[in-house]
Amino acid sequence: MKPRDIASLILLGALWGGSFLFMRMAADPFGVMALAGMRAIVAALCFVPLMASRSHLAEWRAHWRPIVIAGITNSALPFVLFALAARHLPAGLSSIFDAITPLLVAASGWLWLGERLDAMRTLGLIVGLAGVLWLIGGNTGGATLDHGSLWAMAACVGATVCYAFSVHYSRRRLRDVSPMTSAGGSQIVAAIVLAPTTIWAWPAQNPSMPAWLATVALGVACTAFAMLLFFRLIAHAGTARTMTVLYLIPVFGVLWGWLFLKETITASMVIACVVILLGVALTTGRSPVPLPEPIADEA
């Protein structure tokens, strides 16, 4: 990878990891539904000017049904579920749960779509599952479960299930749609879907300025700009290398929570994070470190 692409990859990991920080900061002042809706609305407003070209509008008219389904499963529902988790879980812990998405993609592909799993990928799923169980047990003391934390962890897993479904669905139904139309359309759909509940659940007391700034940063930087950066990286560095960002998200999520929210980094979190990422590496066959381009590719 070129230095510019490596820098973009690190920035993308920092932005997506930062989304858990901003959700944690804004979840209580806004509430779950209002925060999820505002995230989608702000991101959609960023995409509207970019979607105004004739080609994007034509794609939207031709593929609006799958774009609507992708918008609900890849944006609207995960936004709500992660906002729910943010009210009960530290930002770093939520970001670690987000890292299990590739494991669920592989597992669901095997269970429902008949995709082949070799011995290495099967081992990766087992290792990743062990990391998730360690994460839950290590943060509940292995005995008494706090109901709020339990539901928050379930919400994180639910969000990753939505992501896994959306990956399979988009591969089949949106393969001929440009990334800009797919990304922008999904955010506009999410904004429309969540607008009624955003109005209905709007907090009685206007959120503070820090909460507003966190929400705007969540929508602009961590959603709209991050998606554009993601697709730019795919175009310049390839899908396989771009997807190594999955290893950076929990690292930055834990780091930002520790730096700005004074969250505690426990040994259980570190061990679980390492085990989960090892499982992801085995399942996807990707190195957690961006590798240099082979000499032949640079010619």
C-alpha cells in the first residue's frame, strides 16, 4: 500500500472507532431514537448534493427496492441498536463487539447460503466465538448479569447481525449499483425511516452543545465522510487491504474511550479483543497489518 493509502486506512479506523465515542457522549442527552435519527439525517444531508447527478438518480429509480432494504439493515437498524448500547456500555466495549461482523458474515454464509468453510475458517469462527464469550463473561463477573448491560450487549450483536445480512444481500442485489448510489441512498432511506421516531422521541430538554457537536461529528465525519473514504480506499488499495480497517476499529474505540471518557481498560477486554481479532484473521485470511504491495504490482 502507498503511504497515502495507509494514512487513509488509519484515519478510517480512527473515524469508525470514534463513532462509539460520539454515540456514548450523545446517547443520554438525545435518547436512542433521536440520536439514531439525527445521525442518519445529518449523513443524508451530506449525500444529497452528491446524489443529484442524472446517473445516480437513474440508478436509484432502477434499484430503489434493494437500496431501501440495504438502508434499513445496514444503517437504520444498526444506528438504533448501537445507540441503545451506548446508553449502557463503554464506548470501547461496544467497538469490540462491532469487530465480530466478519465472523457473522462467514457463519451466516455457511448456515443459510451453503458457502464453504475450510478448516482454517472454521477454527477462526470457534476462536472468535470464544472471544465473544470471554468478553461477556469478563464484563459481567461471570455470575450476576445487569439487565441494562445484558440488553446492550444483545443490541451490539443484533447490529452486527444486521451488517452481516446486509453484506450478503448487497453482494447479490446491489452488485451493479455504484458505491455512491448505494451509500448515499442507504443514508437517505435511513433518514426517512427514522424521521418519524426522531420527532416522536425528541428529548423534552434540548441537548447540550457538546451533545450536539458529538451528533454532528457522528453524522458528518464518522458516517458520511467515512463512507466516502472507505470507497475511495477500495478503489485505490483494493477490497482485501481496505478491510483490514476492521482490526483498527476496536483499537481506536478503546483508545478514544480511555482518552476522552476516562473509561477503564480491563484485562478481560484486552484479551477478548485479541482473541476476537485472531478469529477474524483466521476466518477472513487477512493479516491485521497492511502489507506492502508486491513489487510486480508497483510496475
